[in-house]
Amino acid sequence: MSKLTEYDTTAGRRGLGDRRSVHRVHRGLRWMEILLVPAAMAGVIAYLTLKSPFLYVPVVAGLVYAGFAGLRRIPPAEGVRMAVVYEGGVLLGHPRSQPVTYAWQEIDSTGHDLGDSDIGLAPGGFRTTERAPVTAIWPAGREQPVVLAHVVRQNKLAEALEAGIRPRLLERLRATLDTEGSVRLGDLEVTDEGVTLHSGGAAAPTVIEWPELAETTTFGPSRLRVRTGTGRCDVPVRNAATVRDFVEETRELNV
């Protein structure tokens, strides 16, 4: 039984439904490493033809570099080896333990682990700084995310995970706004009056009322681009596409 078939069986027992996509660990070769193959072949042919001792250096260097390129393709010993998205949830395969499954209702949010970020004013608009994104899952009741650092097609995986939790996430955002009057999503706060951008420093929050808000769009899976008549701001948020729809829905109800 293949590993993927075993995972499908486990997901079936959990009632996750049909498989939608598979995301494996695969460290692709860089273009210089791909060019190494014909270069190494040319070096070996030249060495066998000319028998020159000076060709020892490029041949040995080519073999060492080929070994290094091969080591890059060895999957990590720890962490998630495969992420499989199903109709009703996701399965995470580990190399030395049993797979872990999460139904969509067991996940609070997904997206990218943005790390420390900051929003502030700058000439001509806003400025943001953030860490390189890595796809992650925040299970319900846990503060620390499950990080999928080695899985390829990070953006596609983040989109598939967000699509799975989207209906429940929208319901939760609407309910929070109705009961508490505001929804805080990282540096972004949504109310019936508009949105507020909270900077990480000493600067006061920037309040943007609905008539001042020109447009909200996504900039990748983890950033919401807020445009006003005077500038724009890229706000780091989890599940940016769902948050954008929630912001636009709230604006339509209050304008």
C-alpha cells in the first residue's frame, strides 16, 4: 500500500471525503544545477579525450557540486512531509509518526505565518514591513500554528486551506461584529463605521471611515491592500481573501 493510499484510508475514517490536492516536499533544482549536468558531461568527455591533469579540477568540482545538489533534494527528517487537502479537511503526513488530520471546523485560521510586522505612515502613503511568509494552520484552541515550511506550492496550499475554512470563518466574523461591535484581525480592526489600522509602534491608529475607503484588494494570500484617496496600505492578515470579502460586505451594509 502506497503512502498516499494509506493517507486516503485514514482520511476516510475521519470522514474527510474525497481528495482535492496533494502537496509534497520537493526541493527543486536551481537553473545553475540543471546546467551542471551538460557541463559535467563535457568535462568528463574532455578528460577522457585529452587526458590532461589540468582537467582534474573541473571534473572533481563538478562531482562535488552534483553531490551538493543531490543533498538538497533529500526531504527533511522532521516536520510535515506531505499535506493532502480533502473535501472536509486536511491531512498532514509526518515521516516518523502517524498522520494528523484536521476537519475544517477544527481550524480557526490558515494562511501564512507572518511573524513580526509593522504598519506606519510614510511619504506618499503607508509603509509595511514583514517576514517572509510560510504556510501555516492555526488549530482551534491552540496558540501556536502548525508550520508547513517544506511543502511546495505554498500559495496554492494556502488558497486551498482558506477555501475549506471560508464559510465557517465568515460566519464567525459576522457573529463577532454583531455581538462585540468590532473585529480585530491583527493590525486591522473592522467596525460598522469603517476600518482602523493599528501600527506596531507609538503612532496613533489610523481610522478610515467607509466613505474614505476607495478599495480593498488582496496582495497575496496574507496581505490586504487598503486604498484611500491619498494612499494605500498593505496590511498583514491571515486569510486575506476572506477578510477582504468581510470588509466589503460590512461596508455595503453601512454605506
